[in-house]
Amino acid sequence: MSVLVYVENADGQFKKSTFEVVSYAAALAKTLNTSLAAISIGNVADVALSELGKYGATKILNVTSDKLKTFVNQAYASVIAEAAAKESADIVVLSNSFSGKGLAPRIAVKLQAGLISGAVALPEVSDGKFIVKRTAFSGKAFAFTEITSAKKVIALNPNSYKVEETGATAAVENFESSVKDSDFKSVIKEIVRATDKISLPDAELVVSAGRGLKGPENWKMIEDLADALGAATACSKPVSDAGWRPHEEHVGQTGIAISPNLYIAVGISGAIQHLAGVSSSKTIVVINKDPEAPFFKVADYGIVGDAFDIVPKLTEAVKAY
Ligand code: FAD
């Protein structure tokens, strides 16, 4: 048995979630007393690939085919499953990122493997059982799920496992995959970035605001605070429904689920559907003028007061720090 980890890149660069997933896979391989290989698809420089050794990967399979330069779910899943077969890997680990969510079930089908998505901790392995803690019900609960199949796919939630430097450099080898034309039924021709801002799903710090801000013209103070902190911005559903903010910023049950180290909620009531997407944030700070706002019940720190008064002062304090 060995472990294979898929190392996702964005425009040739690895994100923090990639280092988390390699650290997680390395710790898992250590627990199982087995080896860890990684598979990279796309144009990542050899030097960046071999640096993954720092996080515990000893071998990197590098796929550089022109056909696979842009992400194609079906084709990438085929390549990763092929690499798993080559490495005799019984466990495939990847990030539960936007693309990981599409890849993980496809890889699981190809390998006839049990799948855990949204994993937040290393598996408990004892008495032949393999049990993984994962989020459930849109982040409102945790489930401890046993995988009983020999082959396993684990998709790890971003920001749920710490990056650990345990190794040295890794050996990089080219991997020629045999993807078929049928793996390219839909192909992304071009990805145009809508914004240069910090990507919300990967952000460690998030400043989020709700209907308490009264209108889109008041978002400058939220952006100023986010810029001062180096944070991404987010919003509640009614705010994006009203067109005050873009839909990709909407967090919650029907938006995206995030788990940053710090979530600052400004003028958001804390409805259960909103909390479903943010309650696994490590530290929650709530700013609301209503002391009875439900968000205060889950806050680590709370400020009762007018956002229009508090947020600019907070921004100044952060800048002065
Ligand atoms: P409000 O509920 O209007 O709250 C505004 C808050 O701002 C209040 O607490 C108020 O005290 C405070 N405030 C007002 N003025 C100030 C001020 N000057 N300074 C400081 N505080 C101030 N919602 C989501 O966010 N995400 C989801 O994914 C989502 N999915 C849903 C799915 C379903 C099926 C349903 C039914 C609802 C969903 N909702 C979702 C909506 C959710 O129930 C709430 O209606 C919504 O989260 C409320 O948004 P809000 O807190 O911005 O607005």
C-alpha cells in the first residue's frame, strides 16, 4: 500500500492548500508506514516541484502534456487514477478545492474506491478500521465516516490541516499519461480572472458584511479593512441577491463554505443558513449594533456598536499596528 497526493497548481504556482494536502498525506503515509508520491499536472517549474519534498513528498510524477495545460475534470481524473495504479497507491489524497470537488468522485469511480470529501483531520486507523472526521450538513456538524473499501480517496478541506516541514527535496520524474480523446468531451478554452483580489476559498483572513451596511456605496470601508489586513471580502446572501456584491462573495448554505483563521462579520445577523458556511472559521469576530444578534452566540469576540463608527477605527488601528 502507498499514498498518492495530487498537487494542484494555479497558473504554475502552488497554493497554501497544496502544502497542507502534502503535509496531511505525508503524516498519513507515516502512520501507515508507507511511501508517499505526488502527481502534478501542468506547467510547474521543477524547482517548485522538488520543494514539495520539504513537506514530505519523496517522489513527484510530473505531467507536462500540452493537452493537459488547462484543467479538464475527466482527463485529470484519468491521469491521477493512472498514476495511482503505477504507484500501487491504495489511498489518493487531494484538496477539497473547487477543482478537487469535481475530481475526487471521478477518481473514486475509476479506482472503485470509497470517498471522503470535506475531511478535516487525519484518519483514525486501528483494528483494521479507517475512520475519517469530516464536515457534514454544510459545516453544521462533524461526521466520523468509515471507509471499508481497500482503495480510498480523501478530499481535505482547505485550512483544516497545518503545513509541516518534515522532509528535504523530492525527486521529479516525467510521467507520460495515456489520456484518451474521450476524456476531453468538454474543454476550458480560456480562464479570465475576474479580479486580482485574494481568492475567498483560500483566504486565511476574511472580512464579510451584510445588510447592516445599507447599500453598496458603503462597501469601501469593508474593502479598506480587508486591504489593511490582507484579507478577502465576503458577504451574506441578501447582499449578493440585491446585486450589492458579486455572487462569488456569497458565503453560507447556498454560497461557498469557508474556514479561514479569522472571519470578521460586519452587520450580519448570523442566520443559521449564513453560519452553515462560516462556523468552522478558527476565530469569529462579530460587529453588530444589536446585542441580541444571533451571531454573537458563536462569536469568539464581539463588538456591539455601529459598523460605520467601528470599522474605520479598526482599519486605522490595523494600519498603525
Ligand atoms: P439581516 O438579517 O437584515 O441582518 C442585518 C444585521 O445588521 C442585523 O443583525 C442588524 O442588527 C445589523 N445592523 C444593522 N445596521 C447596523 C449597523 N449600522 N452597524 C452594525 N450592525 C448593523 N444567507 C446567507 O448569508 N447565506 C446563505 O447561504 C443563505 N442561504 C439561505 C438558504 C435558504 C434556503 C434560506 C431560506 C435563507 C438563506 N439565507 C442565506 C438567508 C438567511 O436566512 C438570512 O436572511 C441572511 O443571512 C440575512 O442576511 P444579513 O444578516 O446580511 O441581513
